[in-house]
Amino acid sequence: MELRAHESVVFHLATIGDTLYTCSNDGTIKAWDIDTLEHKKTLLQYDSEVWRFFAAQGRLYAGDVQGTVRVYENDELMRIYDLTEEVRDMAVSTQLLYTVRDRDLVITELLPGPKGRAVTRQTIEGSSPMCLVGDMICFVSRSARDILVHDNNKQSSFRELGKIQVGYN
């Protein structure tokens, strides 16, 4: 079976349960049944590119080129966070949202409540890609020549633990 997922390029994929989510530069987020490959729902039809997903605890976080992160639960929009900088990569750990673009990793605390309020806790020079590994945050330096490893802890101010230098042979 072959389906036409989007009108243009697919940027990212994520799964929650039996649902595959796709996002594209056509401004849509679509949900697909992973077993039948049938289109279930279009969660978002927007005039801006949706670049990145992160799935955690039954929630889908979707970041776009405008710096907006939308949070979906059971395919329904729950909250919108306006972070003002494009989201090239992201991760979520408890109440902390990690977003990265081409110059900085931004750590934002998501505050409880229905309004989508948030507070920036730390900004660290760096670039995408990034990932959470246990109690650490790993991301690439602005030059893309080093992998930076930081403590994933608010109390330590997300201090640098080390650096993996990329060499050329």
C-alpha cells in the first residue's frame, strides 16, 4: 500500500501507541494508523513549516519555524508555547522543554496551568542535533565540531560535564 502523506517534504516522525505522526513544510501534522496505514486525522493545518516532534508520556510536542511549540494529548491541542525562535530539535524531561536552533540550546520550564506559560531557565551556546541521555544533555557546538555534554539538572545550572572533540583523519 502506498499513501501520499503530505503535499511536500516530511520533516519528522513520531509514534504514540498505534499512531504514527508526520509533520511537513506544508504546515500540517497528520496522524496515521500504524497497522493499517490509514489517515486518522489532521491535527494541524497551518501556514508555517512544522519541523520537529517529541513524544513523551502520551503527549506529542510539535515545534515549528516560528518558535511555537504545540502540545497534543489524545490528538487534541492542549497548550501552545510561544518561544520566538525556530525549533530545529527538541526534547522534554518532566517540566523542562529543551529546544535548539542553529545558535543556542534553550531550556524552558513549562509552568502548570492551561495558559501555556513558560520561563526560560538557561541558554547555552550550541546547535542541533541534541538528545537527552539519562541525567545528561548532549548537543553539538555552534561550529558542529564538538559534542557538548551538560548536566541535566536545574540546581547545577546545567553545567558542562565534558566535550567530545570531533577530529578529522
